[in-house]
Amino acid sequence: MPGAHRSGRRGNGEGGAKAESRRQEMNEGDAAVPAQDEEDTSPLFYLDREESVEVEGFEQEEEGNVVPKQLKRQKKQGEMQRRRQGKITEADKDEEECMLERLVFGARDTAVLFNDQEAAFQDDRCLGCRAVAKFARAPAWQDDDDEAVRVNIASKDRLRKLRRQPDEKDISGADYQERLRARFQESSKMALDWATLPRTPADDAAEGNRGRHRRRQGEWRGDTSEEEGDNGEEGDKQEYDDDFGGLFRSTAPLVLGAGGNGGNEKLQPETLEVVRCRDANMQEPSKAMVQAVQFHPSTGGLLFTAGLDKTLRFFQVDGKRNEKVAGVFFPDLPILSASFVDPSRAGEFEQVVVSGRRPFFYWYDTVSGTAVRVHRLIGREEKSLERFVASPDGQWLAFTGKDGYIILVGAKSKQWAGEFKMNGTARSMSFSADGQHLLASGGDAVVYRWDLRSTRCLARFHNEGGTVTSALAASLAGMTAVGAESGVVNLYEDSDVLGRVEREGGLALARHASTALPPTKALTHLTTTVDSLAFNHDGQLLAMASKWDRDALRVVHVPSRTVYANWPTGQTPVRYPSALAFSPNSGMLAVGNDRGRVLLYRLKHYDRA
């Protein structure tokens, strides 16, 4: 049907007459058009709904209504202004816009968020709600065979955690998926617990008020059971009392100084918890048997190894990478002994002394990287200075000399400072834990104890067994360990060694025993010469080893005088242990062997290395 174009109500001339006659023809030809009254109140033009009509100044909407363009423009401007002001509502949007927003930005209504199908389809505001709800509810694909699959959750350790009953075994595939999904959600929630702010008593009080408010609301609604009404406030009180003001929210010890490194927590004698780490010298193993290994006395993070390959190596020990820090090669000295010293008395232990079967020894500075050779000790004619020990404070060195002499050397002067004489040959030495006494023994199995300040012999006793003494060690807990070539390690209490002490002129005097002193405990777990003895920092552990027998390493629980049976095992790659060292806080144990490797073990009882 042809369209009409008219710019006004009334018209003059021939154009107006033609338009009026055409209108009359349309009214007469279309029976659907009602008859007109004498007064013309009909629209100025007639539109067919199935055709689009363009009229100047007007625009057709999607519903077929024709409105002035200016009115629609004002409507759009008002809508844009409401959008900028945030006043736009779901009623102002059409169905297509609502659906696109929900598909792109997500559903904001509760029904769609929680996949509530019935509530979503009852909301008739737009087609988008129903479309998104249906899309979020239906899975992409579902396997019908899951119900037929049976999973045995008792067959493997990692599946037993999914059991809800102790004797539960087979479950369906769908139930298996559901339990795995619940397990994952629980673990994800636990993984995010670190982001939760710590609770305070004020938070607990506020939560208690909210709980009482919720209980009152439940009583008003009538849905609170009698049991909950009786135990509600008591439960809140119990929950708050169990917290003790945040006392148990941390893993820190309850008493200051307690814990693995504080010395107050006792080590259990039945089981020693040990974890193997990467070898301390993994990046560069020694090319010969390891003769000496030691942690830095102050920090514990630095460790050196030395051996017959004439090389002193330093490693930064962390249990994972153990990176090599430095290496020093001494072309004329196969190293048999080495130790940190502290000439400055500042507790920094920046120098290392190394010696071998030579009449000289080297003094290496770790800061400057220089090595100083000490040719001979003035007044002494020893041809070999292969054995020495350093005091715990790093101020003194004790070398074994000939004819039963013990040579005392000052760390600051690097020269002779005194000497002690034994009746037999000097084979082994050790300083006391406080650094005030020196212990020595040798071929006659007599153990001597000297006071460094007065150079007097405080005690002398025969080691029970009568064989040559090969190793000595003293602990801070007042215990002395004496190892012999027979493989027996005897433990002596310092109180038994010193006997009845009399004070005379401020010097401690003790009886000299002419017969063998009965030990507190005799350990016969080794059958060859004991070469290494080492106490840990609190005296609860004693490591003993012999390099003459394979896997000859044992760890003793000193308070109970028993040897741990769970470690080392037959699979522990100890081989022939030649050197032992505990870290300053006993968190690490280093074991050097004949293959040039330094095995590193983490003792879990102690928190720090």
C-alpha cells in the first residue's frame, strides 16, 4: 500500500485536494477502518503494520509505534543520563541487553548465582535471567558410565582419606567424584587460611553478641530447640574459654626459652627423626677421604671440608643447594686437621688453621683470602704437627708433640704459649665445653685433665678397658666420652672424674686415681678403633664413628645412655665415616666418608641449624 506524506493538518491548493481525495479512497476501500464522524478526529495518515513508513520528523519503533524523532532522542538522552548517575534499572533495559550483560558480566541475582532453577524461571523480568540460569545449571557433558564404575578407596593410602566409615571400601564413580571435589574445596579453604586476619578478644566479644542476637531471633521465630536454648550461651563461653586469649593460636613455645633449641625440651630416646638433605659438598666433592669437617661456630650456615687432596673448601649450607663459596689449595700440605679460630675475640671466627704431617701449618683468613705459613713453633722440634684441637672460644690450639708433650699455642700470637706433660704418648685431646680445661690421653690409657689458667693437673684416671685411647669429647652437660682402639666408648660424669673438690687458693684440686675409674656407661656398639666423637650443643646427643669398618656410625641418647636403633639403617650410605660435626644449634649433622662426600642430615627435633 502506498504511503502518505503530509506536513500539516490543513492544506491549500491542488496538493491539499489530492491528499483529501486519496484519504477518502483509502477509507472506502478498507472495511477494517471504522466510519468517521462529522468532525474529523482520525489520524492524519494510515499505516500498514507489515510495512515500514518513513515520515519526516517521525520514527518507527520495534513495536510498530511511530513517535516523533525528537521525543525518542530526548528519551535516549534521559536514559544515558540515568546510566551515568547509576539510576538505571532492569526495567529500563530490553531483553537482549539484559541477557548480554548477564552472559558477559555474570549473574547478579541470587537465583542464578546459586543455580536455583525454579527461582530463576519465576523471574520474568527478562529472557536473560532464564537463559543464564539454564546455561549455569546444565553441565557440558556427563558420563553415564560413572554410576557403573566402582572405586576401591581402601587399596591405596592416598585414597583412604576419602573414607567416611573405617570399613568402607567400594564406592561408585559419581560418589568418588563428589568426595574428590569436596576434598579439593576443603584443601583450598585451608590454603587460604593465611589470609585471615588474627582474631582479637574484641572480635570474639562481637561474635558472641551476634550469636546471642541470632539465638534470640530463633526463639522469636520458634525454631530454636530446647537443647540449643540450654547450651547456646554455655557453648559460646566454652569456645571463648578454650582460646585463652589467643594463647594457642601460635606454635611458639609457651615458656620463654623452651623449644627445640632452647635446651628445655627433652629428646626422646626411642626414635631419632632424621631427614637426609643434599650432600654438603655436592657441587665439589673431595678427591680423597674427608679428614675434617666443621660448621661455622657463630652462624652455622658456613661449612668447610678438608682432606688429603690438599684442598680446603667452603660451602654455604642450606640443605637444598649448598653452594660452594671458595676453595683453597695447599700444594705442600695434605690436610689431616682443621678448625675455625677467633684471634680477635669478637666471636666472628674469620680464620681457619690447617695442619698435616709436616713441621709447619697454615693460617687462612676467610675475609682477605690470604694464607700465612707458620714454619715452626719456637722452642719445639716436632717433625709433625698433624693433630690439634681448638678451644670452643677459638683462643687456643693444642698440638700433640713428641715424648708425651701437649703444646699450647695462642691464636693471636700463633706461637708457643705453654705445654703439658704426660707419662705416655699423646694420641687424643679435647677442650672442655667452657674452654677452661684440657683433656688428653694416649698409649697408656690414662686420661688427664688440666686447668689452662694454672697449668695444674686437676684429675688423672685410668680408662676402664686398658687399651689405647683414640678419641675424646666433652659436653656442656658435664659428660666426658672416652673412645678406645677396642671400639668401646666409656661415658664419665665430671663429678666422678673430679671427685671431692677442695678449694685451696681459688684452685680446684682433685684426687688422682691410681686404678681404673668405673664408667657411668660403657657403649660396645663399635668393634674397631673409635676415630670420631662429637657431642651436640646441649649434650643430649653423642655421635661416634670408626673409619675402619663399613657403616660404623652410631648416635647415642646421652640422658638415657642408649643408642638409637632406627638410624642409621642398612640403607644409609655412610660407608666408612671419617669425620663428624654438629651444627651450632644441632639442627644439622655432617658426616664425611672415604669417598670424599659429606653427607648432610637434618635433625627435626631442633628448629634451627
